[in-house]
Amino acid sequence: MEIKNPEKKKKSFKFKMLSAFSILIIIILVLIVVSWILNGIGITTDHYDGEDNLSTVKIAAAGIVDLFWVPIQGFIQKSDIVIFILSLGAFINVVLVSKSLIGSAQIITKKLKGKEIWAIPFVMIFFSILGSTEGFAEESLGFYMIMIPLMIAAGFDSFTGLMMVLLGAGVGVMGSTVNPFVITVAVDSITGAGFDLSAGDGLVWRLVAWLVLTTAVITFVMIYAARVKKNSSISITFATAEADKNFFLQSVNEVVIMDGRKKATLVIFALTLVIMIIYLIGWDSILGGKNFENAGIWMNTHVPWLTAFIPGFGAGGLGDVAAFFLTSAVILGFINFRKESEFISNYLYGAADILSVCLVIATAAGIGVILEKTFMQDLIVTGLTKVITGFNTLALMIILYLLFIPLSFLIPSTSGFATAIFPILGPVVMTMPDSAVTGSGSITAFAFASGLINMVTPTSGVVMGALAISKVSYDKLLKGIWPLLLILIGLSVVLIVTGSLIGGTIF
């Protein structure tokens, strides 16, 4: 008789990462508890109202029900983004059902056979330029369904496609040159306090920084992609590889013939994205004047049969772009579907599938609401100005950068951060002996820190939205890019130190 080993098998415990929604709710709950503590011990802070009047206020205590109130306020504040995302999801699904993206991915991978990896730098440089010049963030959500199928079909993985868009646009924001949501808002906040500073100050060094940081990120992604292609088992998403193929490619073995309908669908898809990008760029703020705004008014007045209400290029927002996606989706409906009911069902399915992304974005915005309503945001800003006094230029830049990192986690909106911080921080840095360096240098440090955190923070609706679309969990994102984050922190410090030592009008 065979005697079996009576030793019992050990049960392995696997930690399951919470959903993005749960993580954000927990963060809000922690902030509510913190507000109780600060209110209970009577902490006060300086507060600027909408008229820039300074007063002293006591930290307010939030309530338990506020835990569920602030996400609703987040929905209201981010309604344009929510509408944009819903329209985008519906539009993307209409395109996916046509299989035109799958067919184009097959053609591209066939033409790039053996050279697919060189698509990565070209695509990431494109996203980085957009991030650096116009704060490309929410708009990037439309590109994951292009890059991920392309990368999977090329023999890489979904995580490669995710990094191409998220890190490409993210490092562009980190290396902001003329990004109005980072540079312009910060400069305006400082000059509004009566100090002389322009967006051109420090531009040369910001261009150098953009090149260095973008090169580092592209190199990291290319090395990862090459390793995955050589050995798929090291992929961050290896466990879900087959499911990813079935979802993003729908049928890996199916050869899609690009007929006239699919080609027309692809053209309309590409044209819609191009129009979106061009439309959202603030041309008047870049070129000066109001030519584009006036052109929109002229169009509304003289060509009302085309549009009587939509603002001109650069003058509208994401809500207006949502109408573009709806228009294109209807056109694609006539091209690809025989019945109205078939189009409507696919359109609504796409919107429903991405509704979870909208919930995450709204909840992330709720964090900003709780900080604002309890005055904890003012407390953070006031505390920052007290910490940085008394340091020399070099030490000040490093300290600001290190302080901006955790603050960016709490206030993920770059424009919201700049509006809250720089009206108070500006007088501190601009009254130092080397104000030409400390003024522009503090903005550069802010861009580095905010851009870094916004590539990974769970309080960012863009990050969580990207993960939801890509079907990648948050713990996998951290596992995949934590070495890069350390590299970027090191490079940021080196660039800040070097720029501070060079000084003059360069930094």
C-alpha cells in the first residue's frame, strides 16, 4: 500500500487590492477624521476669499454623511469631464464594434514586423509635447483604446500601451514648458500679487528638463517592452494576458479585412481625435489676442446652419468636444449599422461600460471638495510658507520640491494647486535676494512634483480613469513603474540643483 504524505498543504494568502473607488472613499474618510481632530483642538489658519481678503478661520469638522456628499459635488464640479468621458466611451465602442481598429492594428504590426518597438518613442514624444504645451490629461483617455490593441497585436502587452499614453502625457506635464494649467496659472498667481514674472522666465531650463525627463521615460518604456517581447512571463499583466487579448482584440486569430466601411470609420475616428486636440488648445493665450474666439463668434453669426452656439477653437471645453464625439458616433452609426436599435444598443453599452471611470473621477474630485470646505487646504498652504522661510536659494528649491510632492497628492489639480499655493508663496520667493531664480525655480519645482505625482496618484481621475479603461489594477501600476518614479525624483533633484547653480535668466 502506498503511504501518502499526511503533511497538510499550506494555504497561501493573497492580498487583493481595493478598487479605485474604495481607495478614494477611504482617503476622504481619513480626511474627515483629521478634520475632527484639527477642529477639536482649535486649529486656525489664514484664509483668502474670492476677493483676496485675508481672514483667520477655524478648521471645520466634516460630517459622516459628507463622505457621500463630496463625491456628488465632485460630479457637479467635473460634469464637463463626466459628459466627455461618457460620450467618449460610447463613441469608442461604436468604433470597436466596427473592428476597424483591430484591422488597422494588424496592418501596422505587419508593416512594422520586427521594428514595432520604434513606434513607442514617436508616440510618446507626441503625447509629451501635448502635455508640456497644453496640459494634455483628460483628453488622453481617448487614446488608450488605440495604443493598447496596437501593442498587444505587436507582441507586447496592455501595460506597454498604458504606459505609452499615461507616462508620455504625464512626463510632458512634469516637464511643462508653456502649459497654461501649470506655468501660466502659477505665473498669474504671482504677478497678481504685484511681482514681475513672466512665463518666459526659466523657459530655457524647462526645455532642457523636458528633454531629459522625456528621454528617461521613453527609455524605461522601451526597455520594459523589449523584455516583455522576449519573455512574456515578466509582463506586469501576464496573468490577464489572454483576457486582455480577447477584450482589446476581440478575436486574436481573426483576420480583419479593411473594406470601405472600416476605412471610412478609421478616417472619421482619427479626424475626430485630431479635431479634439486642436480645438482644446488655447490658441489665443498662446498667440495673443482674441482671433480664434472672434472667429467662433463670426461662425455662430454668419454660418448658424453649421453651429450657432459652439465657441471657437481654444475657447470651448470638454463639454463641447463631447458633442463632436456624439456627432461622429451618429455618422458611424449610418455607416456601420443597418438598424437604429443596433446602433443605440452599442452606443449605450459603451457609455455604461465607462460609467465606472466617471464615478472614480467624481470621487477623486471629492477630495479637493473636502479639503476646501474644511479649510485644510488653506492650512496646508499657510504651513508651507512658514516652513520655507530662512533658506538660501538652493536649499529652498529642494525643500519646495520635496514639500510639493505630498501636497500634490492631496491637491491633484495642477491649476487648483497653483491657484491655492502661489498667491501666498509668491511674495515669499519673490522677496528673496535672488528672486529671478526663486520665482521661476519654484514654478519649475512645482511642475516636477505635480507632474510626477499625477502620473501615479489614486486621487487623480485621469490615472484611475486610465486604469479602468486599460483594465489594469492600481497595485500593478505601482509595481510596474516604481523604479521609474525613483529615477524621475533623482533627475528632478539634479535638474533643480543644476538650474539653481546656473541661475540667471536660464532657470
